[in-house]
Amino acid sequence: MHLVPSRQSTRLARASVPTPTAAPATNLASSTPAPDGLSRRSFGRLAVGAALAFAGVGCLDCLGARTALAESTKGSAKALNSPMRDAMLVSRDASSAADARRAASSSADKDSTVRSNSTRRFADIPADALMSVDELHDLAESGAIEDGTVTVIDIRSHRDYQKDQIEGSRNIPAGRQIEIRIDEIPTDEEVVLIAYKNSDRLAETWYTLQDHGFDMSLVRVLDGGVYAWMQAGYPVLENQFLGC
């Protein structure tokens, strides 16, 4: 004989099966202080989820607990890294400021040198540094300028240099161009500085080379300049277009 259980007996059977509850987890959450970075509510959700997971029951609270834990860990890492990040920013800013001070100091030193040399006068050039046009002509005739034994630097502007120039000379305008192209001037051979006439720019250039450590016994200045050279009847190259 086959018996079919009634609806009442089924309800009684279901009622007799114990249902897992979150009470132990709730008690654990209320009796245990929440870790740093976790609110009490988040810690409670985590405790509930852990208890249910241990009992083998899955629920949405488990997902919520895991999310809260992940967010808390992320926040703690940010809080932990914040002082280190701030220290690195301060160190970087200090380094940048130091570099800026060094650059400003170097620039100030250079500007100071340029300003001090710009106050020089042609009369400040030592007499033994002056070279006559005849002496320079003799050097040119001997081939010393052509073979590079003597370097003649014309400090006039590019435009003026193209009008009339002593053959074999090189054009490096006075001022910033001398500073920028200082490496083009030999330090172990005789150098002759020339302009159109005697000028304070010659003194400025002569002392600039001195400031850069040149052997000043090898640095001469053409007395009277290109004008005196032409007055003596010596040839010049005229209207030489040398490009921009």
C-alpha cells in the first residue's frame, strides 16, 4: 500500500529542519572591534558573509562583504602610500628648486662677467698686446695666417665683415657670439683680434678671452683695425657675400 504525504505533514517536516541564521556572525561583529579602514557596518557584512560561507550557504551578503573588504584594502593602501607620495613630491620639488637656483646663479655669473667686460675701454688693453698693421702684414706674407699658425678674428657684425675684410680672417661678432663660439678660438696658437677701428668692443672681447683662461701672451689686438690696414695700402676683400 503506497501512502501519499499530506500537505500538513510536509509543512511539519520542513519546519523541523533547522535553518542557518546569521545570529552568530552578528554577535561576532558586535563584540569584535572593526579593523582600521572598515566601518562597523562593513565589518558586520563581512562577518555575516564569512559565517554563511563557512556553513555552505551562498548569499548576496557574501558578495557585499567581499566588495567592502576590497574597497577597504584599497583605501588603506592609498592612506599608507599618501605620506610616501607626499615625501617624494617634496623631494622632487626641492631638487627642482635647487637646480633652478644653480642655473640662476650660473646665469648671473655670466651676466655679471659680460656686464663687467662691457665697461672696459680700449685704453685698458695692455700696450704689449697691440700689434701694428705692418707686423700683421708680415705674418700674412709669411703664410702664418693661411696655414693657421695665426688666427685672425674679426669681431665686427656679419654685415660689416662682408664689406671689407682681411684675407684669411674669420668673423665671430663680439658679445654673445664670442661666448657661444669660444671653442672655435684656438688656445695654443697666436690669436689677433681686429675691428674696423680701435673700439671698446675690442677691449670687451680681449678680457672675455682672459676670463675663459686663454694665455693672454698669445692674444693680440690689431692697432688701428681694418681702417689702418687699408690706409697703409694693404689689400682687403670687398663685398664678399658669405651667406646668412
